[in-house]
Amino acid sequence: MEAYTNNYIDLALFKEMLEIDSTSGKEREFALFLASRLLQADCCGIQEASKCDVKQYEVGDGTLNLLFSWGKPRLYFCTHLDTVPPYIAPRFEHDKIYGRGSCDAKAQILSMYTTCRILEQQGISDFALLLLSGEETGSFGAKAYDRDCEGGELIIVGEPTDNKMVKASKGTKSFSINIKGKASHSGYPEYGKSAINIFIEFINKLNNIEFPIDDIMGQTTFNIGKLHSDNAQNVLSPELECKIYFRTTKASEDFVEQVMNDLEDENISIINNGGDKAMSYHCFDNIEQCVVSFGSDTPRLNKFHKRSLCGAGSILLAHTENEHILVKDLDIAIKQYLYMAKNFLIGEK
């Protein structure tokens, strides 16, 4: 892959980006900052201002999507504007950059935009950078873009994948559970029915089910959240609510729905909230590949003929208080994005 000077990694710009709190719901200010700041001269070590076209799209919830385009785009780089709470201010330590969004996903914004500026300087055209709101809370920006805007030949989505190309990602399925019991004094449990005990039996059944193992994606897993039962300690629980969130594979998607349908009875009500399908992705040669279990905007971007997923940073650091990125990983990401773009746009190997 082509080498270039590290002068293109604009750490001052990265610091400005990280100093803005763009936790989900607050990303509009960050979008407006980027719409202005990224067009200025002396970004990414390039003295001339960019000649790209910038469009702003209202998502409908007060947030914005941004599209920076050079020519008539065939290839789109894409990542998201929002970060998970809480906001963590940036801190630079030698080759590490800490702070909320440092690897998920402001590192992707910086590395993708830098790639676009280098391509522009080298006279290459017909690509774009798409920045979407609301990825962390339901991919609302991606859904709005897919509804209102045109697609293209290839979209490369940036998420922290350790700079590996994702060949497959697990899907998701979410279910809301409501369990009805009957309250009674805990000294006389024979007069009631504990919703908590019913819940324990329900989870034991779920734990004992053998889900199909996918040859590529492996095991199906599930997590319980939003667990709530407001009974006093000396009263049998009359009601319990929770959500169950599955990470599915292509082998298990239909099986999971059937299992949850079969577990419903007179005490247990289950609502299917939907989710994303497990996906396979377009990969480029000469870049290491992997399989991931996390979600992204990619499944919602249906107007693109090919979809890829790749970016700097570790998903194990994203969303944590120790979130950070290595400068060398930004360097690798830019080189890889340049390789992908030139391979796709001009056939350069």
C-alpha cells in the first residue's frame, strides 16, 4: 500500500473534534462544526481549502446528516457523528489519544476525511463522505438517509474493527417481556404466584436451548436488560418486565423467533421489537479479515450495491472510560482507505 507522510494526520483538528460533546442527541452542534471546519484551508496538512460539495439533511429528530462529495460519487465513506454517554474530555499521551469518540467514531471521521483530502489532492474524484446521526440509539440517521437519499456502488462504513475488514457480522433481535404473577404476603406464598420465580424458570429454559452454530459467525448469545419488578421485599412479585437482546447468526435468525414464540404462555407476554439481520460484507484483498458481533449503520444502508465495514480502534475500548486510539492505527486506517478507494475507483492494486 502507498506510503505518505504523517503530516496528514491533523491531531489539532482531532483535538477540536474530541472537545465537542456529541453524545447521542447533542450531535447537531458537532455536525455544524464539521460542515464549516472541514472546508477550511490547512486541514490534514493541506494548505488549500477543499472544493467538495456539502449537503445537510434533517433527520427529523433535531439532528443532521452530512454529505461531503467530490464529483458524482460512486464510492462513499461513512461513519457516525454521535457517541455514547458520558462525555469524556480528550487527553493526549504520547502515541495514545484518549476521550469519548476517540475510537468510536471520531477516529473514523478523521481518517476518512483525511483520505478524501488526499484523493482530492491527487486528482481523483467521484467519492463522498457520509456522516450520520443517531447510530448509537437506533441508526435513525441511516434510516432517514436510506428513506430520502440515493445510494451508490460501494459504501465503506467505519467502526472500530482493529483495521480489519469485516467479512460477516451478527444480527440482532430484541424482545420485550412481561410476566404476570400474583401478589401475596411472603409469609404465605401459597396464596400468590411470584413473577420472579416464573422469570427464573423462563431464563433457565432459554439457557438450556441449543441454538444452531453458524460456520462463520459461531454461537448465538443473548443479554437481559431493563429488568424491573417493584415488589416490596416481603411481597411476592405481581409483575416483572425486561428486555432480551439476541446476537443472531444466519443459522439462528428464524430459530430465535420460533423459540420466543414457543415460550409465550398465559403468564408470559412477549413482544418482538425487530432488529437487524446478520450480514456478509464486501472485502478487499490484502487486508486481514474478521467476524464481529456488534451492530452498525451498515444493515440500514440498503441502496448501496456493495457494503464494507472497516476502521481503526478496538471495539473492546469503545464505550469504556478508557476509550483511546493509537496514532499509528490512524495511519494504518488512512493507508487502507486510500488503497480501497484507488482499487475501486481507478483499478490501482
